[in-house]
Amino acid sequence: MSDNVLINQIREAVIDGQAKVAVAKVEEALAEGLNPEVILHDGLISAMTEVGQLFEDGEFFVPEMLIAARAMKGALELLKPLLVDQGVEPLGKIAIGTVKGDLHDIGKSLVAMMLEGAGFEVADLGVDVSPEKFIAEVKNGAQIVAMSALLTTTMPNMKTTIDAIVEAGLRSQTVIMVGGAPVTQAYAEQIGADGYASDASAAVRKAHELIGQ
Amino acid sequence: MTEVVFQPVGKRVTAQPGDSLLIAAQAGGVGISAVCGGLGICADCQVRVLQGAVSPLNDSERDRLSDADIAGGIRLACQAVIAGDGVIVVDIPAESLSAPQRSQVEGEEIPLPVEPAIRIHDLSAIPPSVDDLRGDWERVRWENERVRWENERAQGLTPSGWRITAPVLADLPGILRQHDWHARLITNESDAVRWLPPDGVPLGFAVDVGTTGLAAYLVDLQTGHTLGITGATNPQIVYGEDVMARLTLAVHDPEGRARLQTTILDGLNDLLHTVCDQAGAHSEDVVDVVAVGNTAMHHLLLGLPVEQLGAAPYVPAISSAVRTPARALGLDVAPGAWLYLPPNVAGFVGADHVAMLLATATPDRPGVTLSLDIGTNTEVTLNAHGRLWCCSTASGPAFEGAHIRDGMRAAGGAIERLMWQNNGLRWATINNLPPVGLCGSGILDAVAVLRGAGLISPTGAMRRGHPDIRREGHRSWYEIVPAHQAGHGRAVTISRADVNEVQLAKAAIRAGIKLLVERAGLSEQDIDRVIVAGAFGNYIDLANAVAIGLFPPLPPEHFHQVGNAAGIGAKRLLINAGERQRADALVRQLDYIELTNHPDFSDRFAQAVRLEPEPWE
């Protein structure tokens, strides 16, 4: 918790999923001259950490997490250009997408938002993402590739993507995370991924762990 | 050789060591619920092994079952493998049985002239003599050539153009001789379909092949009257409750596709014989058949490959209408009858949605009409002043009772209606049996009623500190029916996790509606009428559906619950061949919008999870 009233209001607005309030309070905080980096860390990231904790505790479900993440995202858009100006470095860069042949979006987008809310730079490549697109993002500086598959029919495309990354000679510099309803820890190990997460909150923890922060 | 005895159904099934209990159940036609198709994911197929040797508990089971379940001897039928010879006795708890549900076959009908695809020709012939040795077929054709020539020349349907196959021809000599050289021929385009006695009634068979339920109709093709009507559970359900589970089986098991096709054809023949028995008719007098279904059901019925349907971009083997010999597929109908399936739209928006739109006259209505068919996938079409947009949204099986702890299909003992009265909950069950669970409409009512009473917040959380909200650790739930009043001696409850499922289902539907309306440049308030089709849609309480934000807040008179419009549409395609042309035209008119990669879908979905009539910011 911060000593600043506005920061705490931002934090609460995000946790409660009040998108408009969150944005208004960030504007107010900026107008009062608060440091964007402080707003990011003590407001948004702190709020999303709490949301993740509430989810893990079974207190929050996907709807509350979605609503909160949407509020966070609106507020983050305001801060992003200012953070770039200040030279604030993200925790790391993650390329995320649903694998080729799979059009499921919601779960993947939630993971993307939670990662963003934790301070990572996230390139959301969308759905039906080919191995080539993931590889292009790795060449573009992504340290983590996060793949999702919601169908048993498309799950094998995670392996295809990993194989393509190996083929491209980029495996040693890439951390690979997988998830999605039919995916398990055992399957992740079997296809040679570095990590598996069962939900959006676990994905944030896993990303921290995998890049050692 | 092992014998597996399934209780309480009492079915004995012969099986091989190495088979899972689920495979044994499926082979014996014992309906165990298995949404995931036996992959060990859904944990629906919980059974208790009372006797006999099966494989030890595996990791999938340890992951999916609670400690209490494991202690109580619960196993997953798909994971427990027969380990040896002898007798295995398995108990199936009620909630694992894929119980036959109340089928929805009735629907509203708009009158239609009787102009079927088949034609009726009353023919006569001069008996043969030693001076006239022509064959029977040439004899009836020649006799009628001149008469027919004048009125049918324009369509090229003169008798000289008729084609006949041996199985159809086989009935001709007998009928001519039994009826004093008179006979009635049924043709479809230029093909001879069936010989009938001079007063024989040509029949049509229409069927709606739903993922969960089947609805079938027998129609008199001279009058257009419905002679028989019946419904059943889709027998493919033993191979998985959702479309993807069945596609996976068809793709991964070399015999899967053939097995699924045989299963549905057997199911359709059962329905055919049921409706024919109702009408006192012979199934061989069915001279035309129409089937509608989503793209997956369509392919599995026709025995088409489904690999390309299992992954994006979900391309069907064929989009246009299909006309194929019905007997060759295995339907017990007239030897020359054709099976017609209307065109598919795109993705999983299939021929059933086309039929539903025809039956509800959605394309012809003035103003702004929203038509939806709610199921595991919900198809939505918007007619905005003559422009048609449609989408399919993955609403999931929550409204069919799946993924809900005390959820069940619409079978006896399911709570279908809930209301708050005199400070307490009152419920109504199907067939007035003691309550054992909640079906789709009951689940929706439960969420709406608890939300209305302030026990659930707009985000779906259960109110803290309220005496009626029970908590154990972080699990919270509301007890709807206490154990002593329930039919199975266990309380019927709704938990935070159940509310979550309802939120995700309704958000998918509402986000789809919102995006179509936005695409048309309108707002939800511009909608003049909402047509709600399908079994679930027919039974829901509209005020509750609006209260939780499943539908936009429009005046009650804007909503029309029309029942099984897809089934009625199939019947219309049978009665009037013009409907088939209208189906082709409609599909060309429909603008399909893919929601899954729509840039605004996640945002609209995230807003629509709120349990409020107007969730939009």
C-alpha cells in the first residue's frame, strides 16, 4: 500500500474493475505531478499482483480478473508513452499467441493482460499464429515465447513451433511457456517447453521464475 | 474375456482387458457422460468400481478428482482400464449418466404452399398382349408421353427423360398388375424415386440433427400435413458431448468416423420408424428426406472427412447444398429417395441455422431483427434493414447443464424454474419429480434470482457475511434445495464457480450480439425484435435473461420464443422446393463475421461478463 491517496484509489479502481475511475485517477495523479513509474508500480502492478493473489486464493474468478485487467489496460495506455520517455525498462519482452489452427482468444488475452499488468512488455500476436511469426518476434527481441492451445486437435502445433525455433537456431536464447485447457505439465515436458502454467496468475509467476526475476 | 456389469442400468457388456470402462460402456450403449471424449480432462465420467480388477488410479485421475472422491472409490471411466478376466461391477452415479433429455420438437410455423421437390405422376398403361411385347417401363412411359408432353416440356421432365434404377424398377410389375394397370410414380427432377399404388401417399421425412438432440417429422407431401413427430438424444453423445470431442475421435481413431456415421444413421432410422408407426405408414413410402445440422453433424452424417473442420480456419468439405441417395447412406426409405441438406454458411454456422432463419422469416422482416439459436455454439444473425450479418459464438455447455456442479440436462427432476417468493426460493422441476439438479433454464434463473436478491455482485462474487451464503475456505455457495428435500439426498447448490460458468457463457453470446450490432452501425436499442430459437431458448425466463445481461434490455414484447425453428425449417424445405432456392440465396446474402480474431471481441467479452442488463461502458 502506498501513502499516496490517489495511488491507493487507482489501485482500488483496478482491483474493482472500474475502468473509467482508474483512467480518471491516473490522469489526476499525472496532473498532480506524480511520477509515472510510481503510478505504474504502486498503482497498476501492485493492483494486478493483488488480483492474481485473489484469483489464486479462489476469491476471484475469471470474470473479476478480466474486468480488472481491462481497467488496468486502459490506465496503462495513458502511462506507456510517458514511461518510454523516461526510459523505464520493462521486466522483459514476451511474445504470446494462440498456435496455428486455433482461434481461441479469451484465455490467451487474459494471460497477456496479466503479464502486462506485472510489468512485462507483451507482444500479443493474436490467434492462429504461425511458427514463423513467433520466430520473427524472437528475432525482434522477445525473450519468452508463450503459446496457448485450447483444442486437442491444435495442441501438436506447440511442438511444431518449438521445432521451428530449434531449427532457426534460436532455442538457446528463447524461454518457452505453454498453457491452455488440454495442456498439462507432462505434455509441456514431452514437447520440450521450459514451463507450463494452468492459469493467468500462474503464468505471471512462471514468467518471473523463468527469466530469473 | 471380461464381463462388465453397469449399475443401476443393469446392462452387461462383454469387453477385453485393456479397454477402458468408458469404451466398454460405449460399446454396450450405456450412456456415460464424457464431454472431453475420453481424454481424462472433463472428469464427467465418474464411476465407482464395486467389484473386479481394473488398473490403479493414474495421474489424470489424481489431478481431476478430489481427495474425498478418491477416498469414496470414485474413478474416471475413461482412465480405469480392465485389468483381467472375470466380472467387473460398476456403479454409475446419476450425474454421470447422459440421461435422455426432454426433446424439443415443437415450433411456431408460418404457412407455406405445398410444392415439394418431388412430383407425383398418376400413370396408366394398356395391358400387354402377344402383339404388344414392350416392357412395363416402356409401356407406362410411352402411354403417358403425349399427355405429359404439353405441360412438362418446359422443365424437360417428359417421361422420355425419366431415369430409373433397378431397385426402384423392381416394384413396377407388381403394382401395375395389382392395380389394373394403374400406378403412381414419384419423381425427383428426372429420377424415378418410388412406385406407389394409385392412391398411395408420398411421405417426407425431415430431421434436425443437433449435437445434443434430434427432432424428426413425418410429412404428407400432398397436403403438407405433419403425420408424426418425435425427438431423441443424439446417440453419438456416448462418444463425447461436444462437437470437438467427436471430431477428435473421427480424426484420431481410424474407425471413429465410420462408427460415428453408423451411430447417427441408426438413430435416424429409429426416429423414422417411430414417426411411421405413429402414422401407420411404411418407411419405404418416404420419398424425400431433409436433414439439417451444424457443419460437424452434417459431415459426420454424410461420412465426410472432418480433419479440416477440427482446426482453424474450419473449412467444410462442401458449403453448397448436398443432394445424395438416401438409401445408399443406409436410411430405410424409398429406394430412389434423395437426402437433401441445405448449404452451410461458414465456420460452424451450418445448415441448421439456415433452416432456422428460413422458418422464422428472418431475412424478410422489416427493420432490425436479431435471431439466435442458443446451444454449445450459439449462432446469431442480425437483419439490419435488409443487410444480414451472422456469427457463431462459443457459449459452451453451461446452459445445457454441463460444467455446473449440480447441473444436468432437461430430464425428470431437473429444476427448470426458480423464483423468489415470500423471502424464500421456490422451484419447479420437470415432471414434478423431487429435485436432483438444475437444467439450463433453472441455472439462469438461479443466477438472476440471487443477483436480484443482492446475494451475488455484478462481478459474480457471492456476498460476504450473508447468513445464506455458505463458505468453506474460499469456496462459497448457496443452497437451493436442502439435502432432505432432494431426490438423491444431497443438497442442490449453486456456487461461485457455477456463476462463473454462466458469466462466461452469457458474455460470449452478448459480445456476439454487440459486435454484430456495431458492425451494422446500430445500437442494441435499435433492435425491433429478437427471435430466440432452440430448446434452452424456448424455456428461459426472458426477464431473467435480460436481468443478467444475456440479452439487451428491450421491452418484453420485442422477444419471440419460437421453439425448434431449425426443425420447422427442415420441414419447410421438404414441403416447398422454393425454400431450397431461398436457402441458396440466403447463404449468399449472409455476411459471416469471425469473432475469435475480431479486434474488439476480448474487450466486449470482458465487459459482458458483468451480471447487469447494460454492461457496456
